[in-house]
Amino acid sequence: MTPAPGVVQRVVGRLARAYIAGPALADAVRAAHRLARPVTFGYWDAPGETGASVADAYCEAIAAAAEPSLDAYLSAKLPALGDAPGAVDRVAAKAAEAGVRLHFDSLQEEHADRTLALARLLATSGVEVGASLPGGWSRSVADAAALAAAGVRVRVVKGQWPGDREPRAGFLEVVDRLARAGAPAAAVATHDAALAAASVDRLLQAGVPVELELLYGLPMAAVGAVAGERDVATRVYVSYGHGYLPYAVRQVRRRPRILWWLLRDSLRGDVGGLSARRRSPR
């Protein structure tokens, strides 16, 4: 049964402090130090924020990610940069200068061609680049081969928006394509422990270095156990900024069981990170 919207809003709001780094980059940095594991910084821009302002935020996040005590990179949303003159070039140059990976999140499919073409172009120019591919898109299998050939690190996700195929089956097809292509590296981003185990095993068997990537604040213990058993690192996507609460509410409405996971893990003490006894190697 789907919880009533008012119930979701109240519960997510009450638990937000544990699940979300906060509105500022400093909040995300503090969360990263508290987690003491690799992280991804993901900035959520405010409604109506200019591309130039988003580029400034991305550059600040890159500078923070370059801090020697952190293992971090930036996840960017290309549409958020809009058509601001020089915004993409400025962010890419900052990433190259700092030696920090610039990763492009997957949004609606209408943005895919431009995003993936840019990722391939930047990779050929010496920028360390990553891009997300959703299992819910049929096109992702071919995209995985093209990105792997260009040296782009692929993060496989189920996908936030509906696609044209069943996301779990598509997820594994993308993983298999990366394995066959001999990808330079890959990331498996899911809180589905069985899917994580199957994906990691296939990539490791093909000799592809792999990380598990998890969302800050969502349940991590089961997937953490998968990582620990395989001696695979986990990286946590730490979001901050302005869009996090509506996103959290939307996710709970789409998958009501997340609400019960959150409540359960808050009682167990597993909120916001992996339990101490199930931490995988850094």
C-alpha cells in the first residue's frame, strides 16, 4: 500500500537530517569525513538557478573533492549547466587541473545523446570522465560499448525515470556488455543486494575493476555485506543543495518499501552509512 502523501512528507522530513548531507558543500564534506570511505559529491541546483551559478558550485565541489584526505569525485547534471557560455569548459578544465573525475548523471533520455557525446569527447582530451547508464533504456547496451571504447567509466543504474524495458534485466545486460568490452572500470549502483552480487561477480570474472555505489541515507547493510564478501570497495553518493527532499519523497512514493527500510535502519543505527561490522575495505 502506498503511504499517503502527507505521511511521506512528514516522515521523510523528520528523517532528512540523517539521510541528506545538507544545503551546503561544507555539509557534504563533513558527511564524507564522517563516512570515512570513497564518496561522490552530487549538487542539486535550485529552481531557476543559472548555469553559471551551477558551474561555480561544481567547481567548488571539484576543489573539495581534490582534498588529499578524501577519495571523491563530482557527479554533474549536464542540463543544469544550460547554455551558459563556457560553463562546461570551465568545469571540465577545473576537473582536469585538480585530477578529479567528472561524472555525468543520467537524466531523461532526451538528454542522453548530448551527455554521452560530451563524455566521450572529454575522455579523448585527457579528462577523467564517467557517465551513468540506466538499465531501463534499451539503448544503454550499445552506449556501454561506445563509452568503454572511449575510456569512460560507466556507472550502471536502474534509472530514475521510466524507460522502454524492464530495469533489472536491462541492468544485467549493460553489465554483461561492459564485461565483454573489457571496460577500464565500472560502478554498480544499486541497493538491491542480489542484483549487486550478480553484477559484481560478472565484472570481476571478466577482470573489470568495479566499485559498488550507494546513495547516502538509504539502507546499506545488505549491499555492504556483498561488497565485503568480494573485497570490493563501496562509494557513497552524497547529495547536497536544494532538490534533495522532493527527490526523497518521490522515491518513497515510487517504492513505498523504502519508507519502511528507512524507519527500520534508523532504529538499527544503519542510517547514513554502513554498519561498522559490515564495512567493506576502502
